[in-house]
Amino acid sequence: MNFRERVANDGVQDAPRNQWGLKASRNATQGLSGAELECKQQIFRKLVKVLDLSLLGSLDEKEARSQIQQVCEALMSEQALPFNATVRQRIVTELQDEVLGLGPLEALLADKSVSDILVNGTAPIFVERNGKLEQTQLRFDSDRHLMTIIDRIVSSVGRRIDESSPMVDARLKDGSRVNAVIPPLAIDGPMLSIRRFAVERLNAENLVEIGTLTPVMAELLDCIVQARLNVLVSGGTGAGKTTLLNILSGFIPHRERIVTIEDSAELQLQQPHVVRLETRPPNIEGRGEVAQRDLVKNSLRMRPDRIILGEVRGGEAFDMLQAMNTGHDGSLTTIHANTPRDALSRIESMVAMCGFQLPAAALRAQIASAIDVVVQVERMEDGKRRVVSVQEVNGQEGDIITMSEIFRFQRDGLDEQGNVMGSYQATGVVPGFYDYLKRRGLAPDLKVFQVQGGQRSWM
């Protein structure tokens, strides 16, 4: 059964989904009123005095929450608070989150429709839903309160943040990516950004359903990955590069050994033979740093069938090119760039900035030989992510790397609701790797490359 047949058999899910196909479910994100917040703070101060917090750490979360609830209810009964049962339970829940979790962030992390959480000091917390920012009524009580939560996050993954190291990248237990910046770098107080980890693992069928790409494009990408062509996913911040990389990695056969290299582990590979590597920042003495480039070099000694690099952003670009050119076919990676042409130029710049004195022509020949396909993704103003271009790297003519576009998203404008209108179209170009796919029994029908009316992605 080919890809398009699987899509037809699976059908469209009946539950509403957001821009990446996640089922929408909005949980309450309203903050406590002034009187309720004051009451919560008073009970929290008493709670800390009454409870043995070190003992709570030895209990499982369910039992610890039960003990906190019992103490909180007793304290509220003593004060005869004028709140109904719903408000009381909400205060108890927030206190449980303060002691055991991440405070105000817990309600947002439980909301599957939230894709990003942005904390700017003690100002109201912002979230992203369906590609658009929204302001919530939740906030941290003080900079000290926020710093406590940041410390709790970074210490759980063996990292640190203080005046000598005021920036940190970390991750939550569920894999969500975290970045924190504190004074003196952050002028208005501690800043925290959380890029949510997808609760439901998406697949290519989900992207077809929501119009991120067409079944024909997904089928071709499936063939490309299985045929071990090297793929570069390009796009801006928040365009969905890592999500698409996850889905492309799902096309890799289960019999292969895969090594993943990331700054912060996000990939969710389902194959049985996966080796996951993650960079390490320097310690308090400035030693012990392990950069992506070190991991790429080491991965070559680990007998990988495929190397998946979360993102190229420095000297590892050169080592990745070397790996792609020396037998590690089928490698995948992402890069920040606005167009496929810019993506190749950025790789060239990264290699040059690392001190490699290579002639421009020789370096471009390495890039043209290593990378076979560039997939460009974009988050548009309506909040939806789309694959806007699939291009083949043909080779080099003189000093220029030649590319040919296979599929594109042809934009037509905006409708009355602000949705981007357009269609996916084939350019009429048959890729040069088509014969290679055909010899491996993976080539799609030649008709898919013919110029014809595209599928309306906004419907």
C-alpha cells in the first residue's frame, strides 16, 4: 500500500486539531483574584512551616499531593475563608503546583492547545495557540518566585543559571525545550521561554489533513528518505522544522542504526536501534563543554547507518558535509534560513567562519555533492505551517550551485478571515534522482511531476 492509499484509508480525524494536527482542548488559564491570591500566599507561608518538604521529596507525587491537600484544607478551615469549594480547590491545586511542580506553568503545560509559553518577568504570561500569541491572566508573584521555578527546571537536567552564567538551554521531563535569561542580561527581570513538546506524535497523514503538504509531496519525501538521499530542512524560527524532521525520520526503515545529535533532545524516533546524543555546556569553571561538532565527529566512530543532526549552526556544518560525502547517506538535518538558496549559503558561511581556508569553488562542490534535497517550511501570518518548496540540488556549474524546484506552494492572497489562500503545484521538473529512485523500486508515477491544478491548502 503506497502513501496516498494509506491516507485514503485512514480518512480525516473527526476531532478538531491545531496547526500541527493536535487535538484542541482548552484548559482554564485564568488567574486568581487579588483576595484569592493574597490568601494563597498566606497559606503557602504557613504550609512551608508545617510541612517537612524534605520528607515530601521521598514520597510519590500522588501521596505528596494528598498530604499537601490535607494540610491546606485544615489551614483554610482555621481561617474560615469566605470562598466556595471551587475556589478553595483551585487554591489547593496551585499550592500543590508551587511545592511539587512549576507553579503557574502547570496549568499551561496541561493545556494541549498551547504550543509556546512566554514569561516576561512578573508580567502576564503569554502563550501561542494555533500560531498566534494570546495573553493569559496567569503571572508569577515576583522575580524571586520565577527564579525559583527556573532553578527547579535547570537543576533537574544538571545545568545551572546564575550571574556568571545568565543564559541556559534546558528541557522539561516531557521533552519541551526551555530557554531562560536572567539579570544582568535581562533588564526587566528573568525571562523564560518554553517550546512545547508535542503530546501526540504526528505523522505525515496528519500534515496532509491540515494542508501542510499534499499526499503526492509526502509520498515523494517518503521515497527520498527510504532511498537514503541527504535532506536539509530549512525554515525560520517556529516554522516547524523539528516537527517535519521528526516525521521524515519516521520513514527510515527499522533495520537501520540511527545516531541523533541535538542541543536539547527533542526528536521522537520510533525505530528500535537509536542512539541519542546531546551537547553539554561548560561547568562553573568553564570546562567540560561538549559541542555538536565533537558529537558529530564521535558519531562517525559509532557505526551509524544514518546521522540526524537537530540543527546545524556552527562548525559542525563542515563535519556533517564530510559525513554525508563519506558513506553516511540518508542523513537529515535542519537549518535556519528563509529560502533553499539561503540555506546553502548559510552552510557555506558557517564553514568559512570556523576558520577553514577552503576555496569557494571547492566548498560549494562539497555542499552540492553532500546535500540532495532541500525542503523549505514556513509559518504564515494565519498561523499555519506549510511546506512552501521542495528543491533538488543538481550540482555545480562554475562557482554556482544549481537547484531545481520540484513542488511549490503558490500563494494567491488572503480571504476575509485572514487565512492564506493558495495551492500546491508541481513545476513540471522531473528530479534528477528519479532514475535512482526507480532502480530502487521507490519512484512515484511520473504524472505527479506534471503541471496541473494544485490542492487548495486552506480549505
